[in-house]
Amino acid sequence: MLRRLSFVALLTMAVCGWALAADHSSKVMIMTQNMDDGTDLTFIVAASMPNPPLTVADAVDLTYGELVATKFDQRNAQLAKQIALRKPDILALQEASLWRTGITLDNPTIPIVDEIASLMTALNAAGVPYDLVAVYTGSDLALPGNHVPVLRLTDRNALLIRSDLRPPDFHLSDVQSHTYSAAFPFGPFQITAGWISAMVHTGNKHFRLFTTHLQSPIPGTDAATQVQMAQAQELIHELRNRTDPVVICGDFNSDAGHNHFVDDTPTADLIQGAGYDEVWPLMHPASDPGLTWPLYLEDQFAPPSYFAPFQPKERIDLFFERGMEDISIDRVVTVMPSLSTPPYGSDHAGVIAVFRP
């Protein structure tokens, strides 16, 4: 979900079938993965528009039914298998949500799913445990329904590191977070976004890693795209005085391939124009566009189907780098979740970039 909206605000510390394995004498492997919140919130957005086709309460009930149908634990078990096969050193997650219900708007605390905990449990079961480095936790969205009294979303991004990695050979330090001042107004809510960053140390080399999830465009209005671009400009401004190498990854909601679908915004070009190379085209010919979204469509009428298979149209899950002259790019690959039978792992492909000091 949150292909259309992003709710994030506050740090809480705490491929192509290639079997990639970590070897810290020679490389650093980073994977970015949008986990999929289980809905695009289209029902709720539609109910909030002028002359809505349904009430907010009806939209909440439909969204709750969609969340039940998405079968989070089974989906996250599929993602865990894909991750465990490749064993990335660092895992950057978007839409790592906490969904809850309740009786009143003041206290909707009955858990539906904690996606971070669900994935970490599945990774432990797969024999490749990860430690939670940071969670970027956003403002809550709580709305009343009919059959489900209250539905509450807490949107989160997370940064994880593989549990068997230890200093001095490999470690993270100076973990930070920030909320962009540019935000999208949605009824009584401010839809915000931000970043998590950490210094990555491998051997005697280091670089600064940023991961982010920018505001998604909303069809019919240019305002959300303007917010997305302003957020990217804030990130570029944050990095303006850094002299160390930088890697930026995440879900940018901006199609770097300009395939004229819903996320064809200038943001990816804006970042490249500021001196950051997008990694995918550096390592692949134009005939290999590296499409990552959407693997299926959500919020489909009429329920209870909710989901419709789809062919990916965009490259929005991206890696950018700057100043990595002493740390070469070894490869960048997509990781397609299983789409053989539902429930599907995610509507986004993961992307792995391997850097060689």
C-alpha cells in the first residue's frame, strides 16, 4: 500500500535468481524492498473526494477485508525466502506497516499485523536472522468503519543488518533520521515522509547510506508530485556538504525509465541532475529496463477479489550513488517475489546492489 500515500515521521532506534552471498573481504550487499502495506488506500481516498462513490465507513470495511485477504504472514514468509537465498548485508524496507483495529478512535490497539516483526520471524525461521537497526515511524491514520469499528495504520520504514555481521569487519554507525518539511495535506492529516541514514563501515572503507520513501503522485492533482520533488530537494540539500561517498536507496515513486505510467515524475532526473548516478543504467543496457512495479494491482472492484495480476511498468525502486570512486559497483539486480500463486510476496520487486571496496 501507500503507493498513493506515505505516512512517516519519527525515528525509533532500537534478481534475477542469482544466489548472492556476502563476503566482506570483497563486497557489501544492500537490498531495498517495499513490503507492500496490503492496500493502496484507494477506497479511502475515493471516499474522501468530492461526490464520493462510497462512505468513509464503507471504505474502511473494504480496506479491512483487503488486509485480511492479503495474508501478511504468508506473504512475508515468501519475502523471507527470497532474502535468505541472497543474504544481503543490509536490508532497507519501505511500507513495513503496523495495522491495528479497536473499539474507539482513541484506542485502536488490537493488532492485525506488525510487518517488521512478521518478516523478522520468517527470516529467523529461514535460518538467516537480522537485527533491527532503526525504524522510522509515522503518524497514525485511524478511521471509523461499520463492521470494523476502527482501522488504524502506522506506516513505517526500517533498516536491518544481518545478525552474523560484527565489527570491526563490518558494522553501521551514526544512525540518523529526519522528516522532510514538505508534506501532503489529506483531510485532517499531514502525509509526511523522511529518511534513515547510517555510516557503513567495511574493512578500512566507509560510505554514508540513506534510505527513503518519497510521496507518491496522486492522479488528478499535481500537488503530490510537487511535494515529492520538494522532498527530494531537501534530501539533496541535506547532502550538499558531505565529502564522504553516498548511496541512496528506496522507493522514490518516480519512474527513472519514464515509461509514461502513473509515476512518471521529474524527481529521479532531479536527483541525477544534482550529481547522483542512478546505478541500474550504469550496469545494464537500455534493453533491460529493470522494472519493479506494479507486480499486481490492489483495491480492485468488486470485492472480495481485491487483487489483479499485472505486468510491471516502472522502475521506481532505485539506487543512486555519488563519490564512490574507491568503492566500485559490482552488480545491481532485481529480486522478483513469487507470483505463481497468491498470496504474493509484494507488489514491488526488491533490488540488490553490490558494492566492492
